[in-house]
Amino acid sequence: MPGIIVVGSQWGDEGKGKATDQMGDRVDFCVRYSGGNNAGHTLVVDGEKYAMHLLPSGILSPTSTPVIGNGVVIDLGVLFHEIDVLTSRGVDCSQLKVSSNAHIITSYHRTMDKVTERFAGKRKIGTTGRGIGPTYSDKINRMGIRVQDLFDPEHLRQKVEAALDQKNQILVKIYNRRHIEADEIVDELLAYGERLQPMVTDTVRLLNDGLDEGKIVLFEGAQAHHLDVDHGTYPYVTSSNPTAGGACTGTGVGPTRIDRVIGIAKAYTTRVGEGPFPTELNNEAGEKLRTDGGEFGVTTGRPRRCGWFDALVVEAAATANAFTDVFLTKLDILSGWDKIPVCVAYDVNGVRHDRQPMSQQEFAAATPIYEEVDGWSEDISGCREFSELPVKAQDYVKRLEELIGTRISGIGVGPSREQTVMVHDLID
């Protein structure tokens, strides 16, 4: 039975939650495997909107066990707030499982994130200030706080004191910030630990045992391929691996157990934060896409940068992640355009590139070469079959398929769960 990975193919905000939700009632486990609360998913179910930052989208499905894997960094205050909000709205969160190996975001991580970003000035990355990067840095430096540490007070204190020995030197002597006391950190974490403990389990065994029993496991990535710390537009990236390979390291499930990788692509392109964006539109067209598409961050509320569909960006993601399928979202936002430009190549200093350039310097210098596709005027939000879409909308989808080299199996035509056109089943 399948292990299925869902991966963003652009710079995040593609609508991964909607694609995941389409499979929710048929999935036994829905697993978040990377990132922290610097990401967000918005789901609309029966007219109700749900915004989540740490919880897997499968939390809304009563038949699916939601899991937070070891590759995630967790702000426990945010996690419990999300749980409380959903519980108050009638959502059962009691089945949530959390890896004992996941790392914890502390208040000193958030402080370090904000002061270093401010200090960077023009060289800032555009982080959310949630402490994600500093937490992953501590993880790699082998001085992180893990979930399992919360249940041994003496061990926890030793780890916090060791971390603060370094952090306080930097905060006080370089950034002129106040000294952080270990007691306030330890007390806060121990209080969180009491509530967290019933959720903590060996998620590696849980998921592998589930696959052995023939259950379906859906791995839900945060952010997207081009924000991956190895494969993205470095240094304007996140601090983890949201790519398909990250699902294996972020959960302890081996690659031979993965049957399908579904890339999520918006019918146009958006990006939040700094970094190169060849098809960005700093004009009325970009503002129209932003307004019509509601392009404001789920986590930060920041307006997203908007541009036309970049086939080279999605094709690069399809190659590196071995996409078996692509789910195209927000096609309905393009209704009403007479012509829709699609980026099919780049001009880099007078040289045509039909694939994404190898170096970030070349990518930053890329000028898009567009092909114009006929648009359509019809409202497609009520379409449920591919044949119901206007012919020109069908042609747009088919052209994108040709350019990215991967079949488009699902199409979002509105925010609600039912506003979806399924071309191929995403599980069978």
C-alpha cells in the first residue's frame, strides 16, 4: 500500500493543504515531516476556514491519525494554541502523535532569530522571526532541545544552561540585549512537557508498522522545493529539507516505502520573503493576481509577491523530487484574462536557458521568455470534471503538462474541499 509524499513545487503557499485534504478520508496517517510554524495551511471544509501552522492537515479527518515527525521543530505554545482553537470548534485532536526526537523552539531561539535578522539589514533573508533557523542550527551543532528532554528535568537544565552559555555571550556583548536566565526557560518547558507527554511516541515504529499492515501514510511537506536548504534559491531558503527526500529523514521511513510523490503547483507563481523571482510582476497585473487570489501569508499576513507561471521552476522541482503527479491549484483565479503568459525559458545575459540555471547568480539575472496562451472568461468554480472546463482552460492545463513533463492529476477551482477537478486518482 502506498506511502505518498506531497511537496510544494514553487516557493510555498501552493495549496498543499487542499491537495492533502482531498485524500484525507482515505489516509490512515497524515505526517508533517519538516519545518516549523513558519509555514501555514489553509483549508475550507463545509464553508468553514481552518488555518494551521504545525498540525498536519489530516487533523480534520476523523479517520486519519495526525503525526508530527522528528524533522519538525515545534513551538509548543503555538502547537497548544492550535489544538485549543480547533478543539473549541469541535475538531478532535486527541489522536495527535508527536515524535520524541523532534526539536523544540525556545524563546531564546525566537530572540536570536529576530535580532540577527534585524542586524543583517540589507542582507536580511526575510525570515518569519519564529526561531526556526536558530533551532535547526542548534540541532546541527548538537546542542538542541528535543521533545524527550522535557521529561528529565536535570538533563533538560543541563542542556538549556549549555545553550545559554553561548547565546548570552552573543546577545549581551554583540546585540546589547538582556541576559536570559535558564530558570525561566526550564520552567516553561517543563510545564509544556506535562501536557505534551501523552502525545509523545516512537513515530518511526508507528509509521513503519502501519505500512507493514497495509495502511496508507501521507507525508505532508511544509514550504516547497525552492525553499529547500540544499536545492532552493540559497541563501533565501528555509532551514530544512521540504523536498521528497526530507520526508524520509524527517520521519524515519525509508525511500523504498514511497510509492507516489505529488507536486503541488499554483496556476501562477507567488513568493514570500527575499530572493530571486524571475516572473515577478511589480505592476497592475501582479496586484490583480494578489487581490483576486487572496495572496497574503497564512502565518505572517505578509502580501505575497506574484507573477506568471514559471515552467522552469516547476520542472526543476519535478526532476529533483521525481514527481509522479502534479496537483494544480487556483486555476479559477486566472478566469477573465484574455492572454496568459507562461515562462518557457530564460534569457541570462543574452543566452537562452531552457532549464533552470545551475548557479544562483545566473538565476538572479534571468529574464523570463514568455509564451502567451489564450485565456478564458467563464467562471470555472463549479466545474467538477475536466471536460466541464472551458476548452481554453483545458488547453492551458495541457500546455503546462507538456512544459513540466508530469501529468496534472488534480485541479483546484476554488477554496472549498469540493471545488476540485480530479483527472487521475491520487492514491490508486
